[in-house]
Amino acid sequence: MSWRWSAALLSLVLVSSARGEAQEAAAPGGREREVMLLTGALLGPTPMVEDLRSLVDEVGGRATGSESNRRSVAWALERFRAAGVPATSEPFRMPALWLEQSASATVQGKGVRFAPRVAAMPFSTATPKGGLAAPLLDVGRGAEADFTRVGTKVKGAFVLVETEELRDVEGLFREYEEAVGIEARAVGAGAAGVVYMGSRPGNQLYRHNVSTGAKNTRPMMVMERDGARRAQRLLRAGIALTMKAALELKTGGPYEAHNVIGEIRGTTRPEEVVVLGAHLDSWDLGGGALDNGANVAMLIDLARQLRRLGLKPARTIRFALWNGEEQGMHGSAGYVRSHAAELDGHAMALSVDIGCGRINGFFTNGRPPLVPLVDKALLPVAGLGPFTQVDVPVVGTDNLDFMLSGVANLIANQESATYGPNYHARSDEFEQCDARTLRANAAVVGALAWGFATMEERLPRQGRAEVEALMKATDLTEQMKSFNLWDEWEAGSRGRPAERQVSPTPR
């Protein structure tokens, strides 16, 4: 039986159960019935899809630091409170402001002139007022051999970097990895700036963070694919080209942003906390449905259904809608710092951040004992599987600071669906999400959350030495370097501090 038919059947059974009296959940053996009530409700008709539409269409793209981002905080607070779920906005420090105001480019050469659309890459520098003109140079894929081939011509030029068309999440991570070397070589050779051939189909523009973040010193941008290919063909035909780019940006120093935290307090172990997280911010070209409005709407609906059904977990469940994720996971890092005194009691922190594809398991991030606990929690929704847990550490979303602080953490592993080609792109709109899959994912996350909020088992928090051992045994260090995060760990501004050595008291 396919998972879709299993989901439909389970929905019919469980939604019927959910119509019964919620008080029955307190009867002997009620924990099993509670999870059936919850998953059945989530699979049925709820306001979740309408919440997603509202966030995407009425609030729109939500870059941290923008007015629309501030409106999204108010939007989320209203949704939690309307559901009867206590919620607050928690401040945290963003290290730097970066917003695009406008971006344009003109390419010209002998007998040719055109104006391809461009988008500034996050943490690009602005061009001087009136724009910056420089030769446009074809550096192929931007490999070391490509830069060796063009030699000193790079100095003072915009380098045009060829890309493959992006099709899936694996290709997305490859883009991030390759960009580190490409940008380092371009800056090292004295390039005026970097221009990536757009990798998204249909000439979609998108945001792709500069690998060095706020330390970057060059204008960097993405050019629509057809325009970039035209420029590349002209250059390879021997026609010299000049590009004039004008990037107007709003930048600044540290400022305050806000996470939104909803909470259903635990009954018997309220000091123990299960964090369920999705990031509220998005980049601004599209509406941010896949990344990550869909999972924001899912968590709000999970909180809504728990409250509506009167279900009471043993542990506290916190619904964390993070900000600052796209610019370096700063919202979740801020939470870890401000809640440092509570982290020993955090039983699990989940991040759901790979769009609307079916959840097929969870990354357990280098904690083998976590795997059987996840398996146990997912048993009530086995019909929505199969589920496979992958026990490797993953960097790139809001689990990171929990992992670096020793808290057991998970990332939902999702099928690519439409995520890759629409990642950070103008096309990331409401239509990218399939409502039936989103509801099935909500049931999976609901079962997982209820399992961790009620089971007797809980993994202890790891110390810094255990986190360092994970780094030595895996590629976690390399991943952190590729996301420009390693220096913060080394400096002690992220992650669990080393335990103090207490000297014996002299007799």
C-alpha cells in the first residue's frame, strides 16, 4: 500500500476518533489514544493551509531586519494567541543588517548591449553610487584551473561563473560547498566582483549567501540564467564585454530582532522541554512558502490542535519560530544563549526546514541512542512511512546551536519535491506546497513531539568534550567552515563552553 493511501485511510480512522470526547484521553492507556486524537486532527481539515496562504500572500518575503519581518512576528503572535496558546516575542542580537534596495546590470561590447536581471547575494557589498563598471571575464566553473588559465586578467574584472541547473537538495549543498573556493579564488586574484550564472530554471532570480558572510569585501550577484549564458557565448566568441552593476543596499551594525515562542506547559515534568522549531524569516524575492512558511504554519497548527483537544504533555513543548536563520541561524543561537540555564533540561530540539516534501525520517546528528527513541515516537504513524533515521551531523539550519551545546537534536529529512529549484527564489510561492503532504508531515511531527514529550527516556546533555569528539569523528568541522561558522565556535561565542576545572581545596 502506498504511503498516500495509508495516509488517507489513517486520516479517516483518526479524524473519526478525534470527534470523540477529548476527556477520554485521560483514561487508562490514554497516551496511545492521545496521539491518535492528535494525528487524526492534524490529518483532517484545519486552518493550517489558510495560515500558510496568509503568511505568504499577505506578509510575503520576510528578510530579518525588514518591515515585513516585523509584521510576521505580529502575525505569528496573533495566530498563537487566537489558538489559546501563550506566546511571546523574544529579542536576540543580529550582528549585521543586510537588505537589498535595488539591483541592476548592463552588459555591453562591440555592437551589443543588454540589461539582464540580477539579484545581489546576501552580504554582497554595495557598488558606488552610479554603479561600478569593469570588464566581464569568463572563468568557467571557477575552479583553480580556470583561474590559472585566465591569470592576471581577473584583477579588476567581474568574473562570470558558470553553474549547473539546480534540480535537488544535493545540488544545493554542492553549490554552497563550491562557492567557498570560487569566492576565495576570485577575491585572492583581485576580482572587482563575482557574477554567478543563475542555476534556477525559468530564469528565476534567487538569493545565495556569500560564503564569508558579513566579512565579504566585494559586490557579488546572481544573473538570470539566459542573460548569463548569452554573455558567456559572446565572451567565448571573442567579443570583449564590460558590465556595469548598480547594487543599492541597506546595511548597518548590530540590531535587535525577535523570535516567536509559543508554549504548552508540561504537567509532571514541566522543567524538561521539547523544542519544535521552524524559521519565520525568509529571503524577499518570493513569498517564502517552502523556506520556511509551510513548516511555520505546521507548528502553529500543531499547537492549536493540542490546545483544542485539551491534551496535556508531561514535558513542556515549546514552538519556536526563529528569525535570522537565513543570515546565520542567529535566532536559534540567541535562544540558546538566553536560555542557557535551562538547557540541561532540554530533552530534544527539532528543526523542520526542507520545504513541503514528505518527511521520510530524521537526521539524528551523531547521537546513536537517539535513533531508537525516534523510532519509538513514530510508531503511531508508521502508515505514513517508511521512516529511516540518518545518524550524521548536519549544518545549515536551526539545530546547530543545540548540537554545539550538547542538546539532543533532530532535523526532519524530507523528499526534495519542489524545494531545490525554488530555493530562495522568486518562485517560492504558495503553489509550491501540496496540502495533503503538508498535513501528513504535521501528523508525523505531531507524533514525534508527543512521543518525546511523554516518554520516560531522555538523553543527557553532552559536554563540550563530547561535541569535540563528534567533530573529530565526522565532517562537522568542514561543514561549519563552509557555512562560515567555525570561527565563532573557536572564539567561544557559539557552543557549550569548556567545563571549568575546579582545583582541590588545600587542606
